[in-house]
Amino acid sequence: MTISHKFTLWIVSIILAIGIFSTYFYFRLEMTKETKRLESFGSTIGPVLVEGLKNYMMTRDFDVLDKELHHLKGIKPINGVLLINREGIIKVGTDEKVIGTRLADTDPECQRCYEQGKKGVLNREKGVFQWIQPVENRPECYKCHDQRIKNNGFFVIDFSLKEFEEDIRKDIAMGLLIFLLSLAIIGLTIIVLSKSVIIKRLNATINGIERFKEGDYNTRIPIRRKDEITELESLFNEMAETINDREREKQLLFKQMSDSYNKWEATFDSITDLISIHDKDFNIITANRAFKEYFSLSSEDVINKKCYDFFHGTDSPTIDCPHSITLNNNRPATGEILNTKTNRIFLITTFPFHFPEAEFSGSIHVARDITEEKEKEMRLIMSERLASLGQMASGIAHEINNPLASIAGCAEGLLNRVKTGRFDPVLFENYLKIIEEEISRCKDITTSMLSFIRKTTYEKKEININEVLDRTLEIIGFQGRLRGIEVKKDYKEGLPVIVASEGELRQVLMAIITNALDAMQDRGTLTVETGALPPSTPLTPLYPPLLKGGEGGFVFIKISDSGIGIPAENINRIFAPFFTTKSEKGGTGLGLSIAKKIITEHNGSIHVTSEEGKGTTFNITLPV
């Protein structure tokens, strides 16, 4: 539908709407005026009928009254008159069929109006306007009527609505016809003028736009008048000028973008870390030069390859993949990944990357080969373990001597009996069982020592903190250092497992517990507590912010001793490398420093509180 057709339709609709509403309100106004006229007519005739009724009542001549009422019926627009007594019985009226009946039965609406004190009532169902004129009980009526009664009855005068409604309709029809003709003439005039002025100029503007769309950027629309359409024409001309300017700017911008891209690519390729961009399906979209050179591949061999082929050495993503974490949580993630095929270790950090036409589709992947660094760290950790092992050696040697003494005694006894020929099968069996048990005890001690120093325990797996604590205390027990110590265990049952290196966590716990035993001089109370924290736990100094993780909550380990405590001037130095107060006893000052590094690499936190003379407490928090 064209603008011309729409404009015509609007004009016709407006004319019809105005005509309908005008007719409706004019009709309502005329009806109101006519109702007031009938009320005036009723208020004039009603009192006259009441006055005349007194004469008829004095003579008791109702025939004369009936004639008078029929005479009134012949006067337009009176349709009928009824006289009703106070009991509601019709005594006289122009309708002989209802004389002697009760008004409440023939016209209950009129009866209710009289009882409610109404005078003028519009009755649309009967097509009449009813005027109710009460006949008051005056002193001259007291001879026949009880003076306590207010009204002796009432007249009901019906005025016909049909005739004056027909006159109103005729007047409205004539007025509406004239009004609609006037509006039609005005509407046609507006339509003709709009077509000759507005539509013609709009068509010229449309033709100019069509030429411009076809590539004629020099098209301009001539401006002849000053009105609203002139503003449209001016805007088109300004748009054409702007587009011409932007075409020139676009060429310059394209050159600048090309230069910027070349600079970005040069910067991207100059970074020595392995940088790549991955989509949500783990496909590599692009990679820098260092990435391609590290894997000795060309761009074609890298693009659209799965990232876990390069860094995990697996056929599918793993749960600890930083890219998976970033995809799930839309936040940066960091992790150390071991390639199971090449045994290379990568430190990987991923950042959310928003592609131009998607809310979130992938990540920027930054990787660095830290295998040599981890080897150096492992050598440092192993040296600390060996130093601890040296301190443990004397105690463990003493512990091994006990089962060896039992074995030697049993062997000597058996040998003597063999030499003297005293063979007792039951006694021999008991001696051999004792020897077997003592050998098993020695084996447990040496196995625990080996598990403490083996490098293979670097591999992370699901472990239970309570079990790791028990194994660590068992190793320390083999040294004989727990004989004078009261060990209190407060383990939470059903503790969730964590993903960690069991050997490294044992080293942390070993360093903390042996320090506690040194502070108590192997006499006192050692309290070990574990528990779980929900993800929404408010962070406090005891549970400081973690690096990442913890979506499933946290577990904590609290180790307290009753020793001498840590001096205030040393509390902030205990995690510093090579800081020790036991150098004369062979302390290296690396135990707590390495412990903190291990906990940090497990995305956890370690915190210490101490009071001189009362003891020290270490709090370790790890994500589930």
C-alpha cells in the first residue's frame, strides 16, 4: 500500500470516526434535553390533576374524572394516565383493562419508583417517560382519610417517547449528512493537495535514492521550498556528501588496519611463549611463530588441530585442562599439564576470548615448557627430603634394631635346639612366626622411607587427606619420636577427595610435624584436625583467598603443638628460603619454604599463627 493510499485511508477513517462520535453525543444531548422537557411538562400537569381530584372526591363522581383522564390522553405526547390509591390499587385510568388491579402486579418498576420517592422515570422497555405525582393527604381530606398518612395515592402519567425520538433522528440524520459532506469535501481537498505537493516530491526523493543505490554517488536532490520535506531532501544530500567522504576515509582506514595487523602479527610472533587461540570445540584457530617452531609444524599443520593432542598427549580433553575451565566459567585459568607421551610439563594459562559474532567462543592459550624448571625444583625438593632422611636415619636405625634383636634371639634359640637335637614343631612354628612378623615390620619401615623420597610421587591423583596424615605419622612413629607425644586426631568422616601429589603433601606434613616435635622437644600434645568448607565460606586470615578452584568446596588441615611458639620477629620469616633457627642441629631452612611452594602449586594456601610459650598452629587449605 502506497503512502497515497494510506493517507486516503486515514482521512476516510478519521471522517467516519468523527461522524459516529458526533452522532452519538448529539443524540445523547437531545435525549437529555427532551427528558428535561417532559419532566417540566409532568411537573405542570401533575399538580393540576391533584387539584382537580379534590373536586371529584367531594362529589364522588369518578365518571367525570375518568372522562377528564381520557381527554388528557388525546393530548400529545400523553400516552395514558392512572390514579392509584395508597394500597397500590388502580382506581381510575385510561387503560380499562388494569382498573381494579394492583400496580405492583402490572408495573412493579413504577411501584418501586413511587416507594423510593422518584418522580420522573425513563422506561425504555415500554417506550414511555413516566411522571409519578403523589396525592398528598391535606387537612381537607382528613374527613375521610387518617391524618397520619402522608399520601393518599398518586397519579402515573405516561409520556410517549416514540414521536419526539423520531423528530430527533430526523434532525440528527440531516445534521450528520451535512457534516459528513463537509468533512468529505475537506478530506478530498487534503488528498488532492497532498498528492500534488507531498507525493510528487517524495517520488523525486525516491528516484534520487534509487540512482544513488545503483552507484551514482554524485546524485543530489534539488531543493525548491522550505518545509518538512526539505529537511528530508537536505539530509539525503548531506548523506551523499558524507558517504563520499567516508569512501575516501575507508581507503585510508583499510591501509591503517593493514599496517596495524602487520604490527600485531609481528608482536604476536615475537613472543617466546607458545600462544594460540582455541575455539569452544578445542580447535586451534591461530598460533604464533614460537608455537609452530616448538612443535616443528607449519601453519597448515596447526590450524584446526585439537589442542589436547599437543599439550596432553590424549585423545580427549581432561578435567584439569585450563581451556575447559575457562569455557565452563568464562574466567582465566592456570594449570601445570604433563604430556603423557613426551613427558614434557607445560605451565598453561587461558583467558576468555570473545569472537566478533559470539558472546563467548574460546580462549587465548599461553603455554610455556617448564620441564627443566620442574626438574630443578624436584632436585631441590629431593635434597630437602634427603636432608630430612638423614635426620630420620638414627631414629629409624634404632627402630630397626629392635625387630633385628628379636630375629637374632629367635634364630639363636632355633640353632641351639637344632644342634642339641631338641626339635619341637610348635616351638619352631612360634619362633618362625615371630621372625616373619619382625621382618614384615622392618619391611614396612623401609617401604615408608622409600615412598617418602621417590620422585615418582610427583604424579597427581585423587587422595584422601586423612589417609596421608596417618601414613606421615606412621613414618614419624618409626623414628620413635612419638613416644612422649600425645597425638590427638580430630578427623572429619566422609571428607571429599582432592587431586594432588601424595609424596609432596607428605613432605609438607613431615616438615610441619617434625618442626612441631622439635618445638616441644618430643614432649607435649600434637593435635591434628581435618575438615571441609563449602564454596561460599567467607575468607578469613585463617583461610586466605585461593589462587583458583574450589567450585566443589575446600578441605583444611590444622596442625597444632604445645611447644615454645615462634617469636614475633620471626613469624613473617619462617617461609623464607634458608631461614632456620636450628642450624647447629643441621637445619637447612628449606623445609617450610618448599612446603609453601608445594601448597601454592596445588592452588591452596598455608597460614601460621603462634603465641610464645603456648604453641603454634599451621592451617592448610586445598580446593576440592
